[in-house]
Amino acid sequence: MLEDIIQIDKNILIFLNSLGNEQWDPFWLVITNQIYWSPLFIFIFYLVIKSFGWKRGGFMILSMILLVAFSDQFTNLIKNSVQRLRPNNDPEIKHLLRTLITPQSFSFMSGHATTSTFFAVFVVLLLKDTYKYIYFILFFPLIFAYSRLYLGVHFPIDISVGIIIGITFAKGYSLLIKKIDKKLFT
């Protein structure tokens, strides 16, 4: 049963990855690089300061930085425990994939999907009462995660589990931060 799921996962990746072409490769290489998302993060920090002021906003921004650090370390722990090969390193399918980058770390679960979803959902939960269009930030983790499939460096299950974990962590973390915020700032 598990082998069947893994084979389906590989087949879906091969199909999705084969949809790419050289014309779109530079676009997806930019999308997958976190540095190019910096303007979005700066804009979010601006909205947080505008909504909460410098003191509370600074606390919220610090909590976002801690969120990213925790998520990164958690995904590394899972990757090193599970040790699933990345598609670009999987001898069974690597010759069938279009790969533009060749990371050597493990695949399960996607740190890009986990952390970007964790961040985006947390931001929505934090700012939804102030900015009705904040929900558009949820496109960020979806596009970011798809880039990993396009580039052949993650399997769909890696992405899906990362998104589920990101949502779960964001909800729990939001509750924790709101409790701390109440104690510190009321």
C-alpha cells in the first residue's frame, strides 16, 4: 500500500514537472529563491507596525522571525529523520525530470512549503480583522511550493504534508502569541 502511494507520488511529480519548459525556467528559479520575496516580507512588516504600533508590532515581527527559525529547524529534524531522497537524487526517476537546481539535502517534508504556509497563515490570522485583502498572501505559499515541483526537487507528498503542518503550526502559534500579547500589552 505504501509503495503504491509512493509510486503515485512519483508519477504525479513526473507529470507536473514535465509541464515545464525553458521559457518559464528563469521565472520559476526566481520564484523559488526566498530573497526575491523580500519586498513581500517588508510590506507585511509595514502592515504589522501600522496595525499594532512599534512596541506591539515589534513583538509580532519578532514572533514571525522565531516562527521561521522554529519551522526551519523542525523541517530539518524531520528531513534528517525520514531521509527520503529528493526527486533530483532518486535513481529511479531523476533521468525523467527537468531539474534546474540540485540540492543534496533530503526531501520529506518541504521546508519551503512548511515555512511559507506557517508564515502566511499566521499573518492572515494576525491581520484578518484589519485588512480584508490579507487573504491574498495565501497565494505566496502555493506558488512558492509549486516552484519546488516545477524544479523537480520535491515530491507532491512533501509539499502537501508541509502545507498541512504549516497550517496546523500557524493556528497553534497564533493562539500562543495572542495569549502572550494579552499578558504583555493589556
